[in-house]
Amino acid sequence: MAEPEFIRVDGSFGEGGGQILRTSIALSTLTGKPVEVTNIRANRKFPGMMPQHLTAVKACMAICNGTAEGADINSERLRFIPGKVRYGKYSFDVAESKKSAGSATLVLQTVLLPLLFTKGESTVIVKGGTHVPWSPPATYLKQVFLPALGLMGCQTFLKIGRWGWYPEGGGDLSLRIKPINKLKPRQFTERGKLRKVYGISASSNLPRNISDRQLKAAMRAMRTENLNARMRSIDVKASGKGTIVHLTAEFENARAGFSCLGEKGLSAEKVANSAVTELINYLGKNVCLDHYLADQLIPYAALCGERIEMDVSKITEHLRTNLWVTQKFIPIGYKLRGPKGLPGTLMIEPKREEDQQPAVATAAEVTP
């Protein structure tokens, strides 16, 4: 048999992190197009696949009976050939190959996209870090990301079981996914009126006064900005120690989320103030999506088959990189306006068959 034609992705492009690999294998699994990713996580201190990246690869292999070459810890090159995606019940553990608090949420996001377009309902359980650095907390997925997908017609139900903090991990998430035939186009340009702000100060295996201090500091900081909010302090089950402040702003047409994880040497007050500062900065901008959500919605917007516009709170390298990867699998054109690090506008639209060539944004559309 002739070797299949691979889409080739350079993992050192742009921000050069694990996002390139995750988006590549998710879209490869969905579209059935084989992919070769080289220079995996080339811009990180320790290049190559870590446990969470390997788990995402193995999860995609499992849901489509795919094959892979280079699916190993520390591997900097992967060749992935997908099969047919099958709905069902799946369970994955980030720490299966090596003890790790790697992100369970990023693994979930990787398999969610292809499983949405199957013929039946799926349930995915992922064990690992649920609230860890450098990844969206499970609370963000539940309160911001999945509701945004709901506006596009997706029905998902996330249950946070045991929480997993860094460095212990050991948490578990369960996501139920109902299939859809087509995504509903949704414009993300007007967030509408602010309905409410709510949040949590959560901790595990720490003195309760830490969580209470975080809550009081957050409420105090928001009152200073004349912002009314509902918050609660909760003690959650986990193997290790950890704490977080997570705030959600709910508008008529969108939600945004902001958080800060506790760490050694960081006072409860600083944890709270960091999350509040992000929230206040976002509220002060006339934009719809926080920059985390804009990044995560790109593949879904690309699959809508219609022109989608997003007003985002900050143009990031993550955003630009995810556009670059998505365009390799889905024939889209895009315009990204705004300087890096500041608010901007993203427009994504399908390409006509006669015009399906890689889009190149002009200097006016993408400002370094």
C-alpha cells in the first residue's frame, strides 16, 4: 500500500507549545487526515511530549482506532493515522505512563471535538490535574467554555469529581457529550449587559482560614470597583493541597472567566487580587470574549461553514498559532486585526473551493 499523504505541522511555529499537537491530533481525528507533527513543544524548557500530551494522543487513538508512530514520553515527532471515530464510554489517566499532575481538562478538550460529530452519545472520564498551572481549570470549562459551545448547539455535561492540584494530580472529570450534525453559527461581537458576577474560593487539605481570606479579599477588591458579586468558600476533596479563586462574569451573550491558583509564597490576598484584577481589566474593555475562550473556540468557529466574528480581549500568540494549525485541516480564510497583547477582532470564514490556498494575513491585519 502507498503511504498516506500526511499534513505536516512544525511544532516550533509561533508559541511552540503543546497546543499545536493537541489541535493537530484533534482535527486529524475529526477530518480523517493523517498528520505528522515535528519539533513538538520545541519552545519549552523540556521539549517533547509530557504525560498529558501523550495521554491526549492515546485518547485520540482510542476513540478512532488510530495508529501512531512516536507516541512516547519526550518524543519530539509524531505520525498519526486516524481511523473512524466511534462514540462510547472512555476512560483515560494522565498518570498511566508516568506519575503526573498533567492537565485532565486539555485531554478532554482534545477528544471533545471529534466525539461531537459521531452518531451517538459519549462519556469520557479523565484522571489527572483538574486545577493546575498552564491549563484551563475544570471550573472554567464548566462555567465558561462549555456554555459557549452550548450557544453553538452543543450539549455537554461536565462533572468535577475529585479535584487534582499540582503536583499530586489524582483528580477526575467526567464529560457527557451528545452528538450534533452541525454547529450553529454564532457571532461573538456583543457581550450585552452584565447579568451577574459569581465565584468560588476553593481549597483542599489546608487551613480553612486561607480560603476564607481569599474570599474576603476578593469581595473587598470588587466592592472597591463598585462590583456586586456572589462568592462562596468551599472545601473540596483532593489527594494533595491546593487553592484557587475563580470568578465568572455572565453577560447576555457571553461569559468570561478569571482565576488564580495558590502557590507557596503567594498570600491568600494576592491570589484573590490577581483574579479580581484580570476580571476588572476585562470589564473595562468593550469586547465579547476573554482571550482564553477566543483561542479555544477557533476550531469550532472554523467548522461552522459561515463567517464568524469575534471581539477578543487580547491578541495572543496562542490565538495566532491556533489559527495557523486549524487552517491546515479546515479550508478557511481569516482576518485578525489588532496589535499583539491588546484587544482585537478576528473574522473566520470558509474558503470557496476554487480559492482553497493557505491564507496570508497582511501586515495591516496582523500587527506584531
